[in-house]
Amino acid sequence: MHFEEIEYYLEGPLAFITLNRPEKVNSLSEKMIAELSLALDRIASEQQAKVVVLNAAGNHFCAGHLLDEMIDKDPVDYQRIFANCTKMMEKLRKLPQPVVGLVQGVATAAGCQLAAACDLVVASKTARFGTPGVKIGLFCSTPAVPLVRAIGPKRALEMLLTGRMVSAGEAQNWGLVNKVAEPSELVQEGKNLALSVAKASPLTLAMGKSAFYSQVDRPENQAYDLAQRAIALNLTMEDAQEGIKAFLNKKEPPEWKGR
């Protein structure tokens, strides 16, 4: 499969997706959104890939939607763009593999949304996050969706209403970022985190990710109902049974079968 605005490749148990239009600050054009969606579909059925690493070429992660495509169009065109982008973002959450985002430079508007939609994020110490659309008359309504779920309503609204940029350290304190790395160590730190996740059973990761997002926004009693059914089902899987037996017998974890 040939891509023009992203790169996709496998490296051991990791699948890499790289935003690759640094001359446009890796802005999300309609073509890039379509290519990201196709790559995520491919990864979903890729047996070798246990974890996805989403990164970007150049000095910046992503400056949001390509603004050249945001002017002088009919409402139906704008609806199509945001519907396609929403489907792509939702695929990140529905993907069986966990997604680790690596952020350098700026992640603004839909770029901040893309980072927030990742399951885990490692950011360069010099990275900055923002939803500055309000400054140009366009409220970042769609970026708000994963952002508020990552950092809560008060902090999300502060970013959305003021458009101010948030440093990597502040983003980590707020819960948008898991780890902050030196710029020269960003890729290696991201790989290390992804590889640590990839040690687990791929079936367990897929079941766990699905269960987590299914319960996270529900009332506690409903969340427990979903979670107890998920963990009971998980226990019926061969990987869980073999893993528990290995632990009880003080042995190394088994070779995961994915079943």
C-alpha cells in the first residue's frame, strides 16, 4: 500500500505511522486523514503489530487541519471533512492495539486532538499543546472531545477559551502526557514505552483496551458491570490461564498465543 502524506512500517512488534508533510507542519489534509484511516484499518488486522507508534517528521507534530481546505466551501464539504476526521480519530480508540503518540514541537487544534486520542503520549521537553482556533474565529469543538476526557472540563475549557499554549511539563501535570523526554531521546523513550507494553499478550491488550474505554465514562455501577464481565471473559482465555499458572509456579511468562 503506497502512501503520499504518511509513512507506515513495521519494526518488530511495533507498527509505526509517521505524519510526513513537515513543510505543511504535518497539517491534516483530507488526503492525510484518508491515509491515516487506511493505515489504521491495515494495522487492526496486522498480527505482527502489538503496539502502534504515531509520530511525525520534522520539527513539529501537527498543526491541525490544513486551513487551505477550510475556506470558501459549502457546508456539506465541511461536514464531510469533519465526519471523516472523526471516523479516523475513533479508529485510534477502537484499534485493538494500544497507540503511543510521540509529540515534538507544536500539537495544535486537530493536532492536539490527535495526541489526546492516543492511548499514551510521550512528549519532547520543548513540545507545546494548544487549541488556538478561538483566536481565528473557529472554536475547537472536535478537538475538545478527547481533550476533555484526558484533562477534565476546567482545564480543557481554559485551553479552548483562551487558545494559550501549554508546555509539555504542564500537559504532563494535567494528564495529557505520560512522559516528557529530552528532544534527542524522544523516539527512543517512545519505543521503550511501546516495547514495554508489547510484552503483554496481544489478546489481553485488546480486551483490556476495549473494556477500559467501554467503562471509563459510565456511572460506577454500570462500569463495574462491564468490567466484571470483561475480566471474567478474559479469564477463560488460554493466555490468561497459562500466565497465571506460570506466575504461581514462579516461571517466566509463557509465549503468548493470542487466544
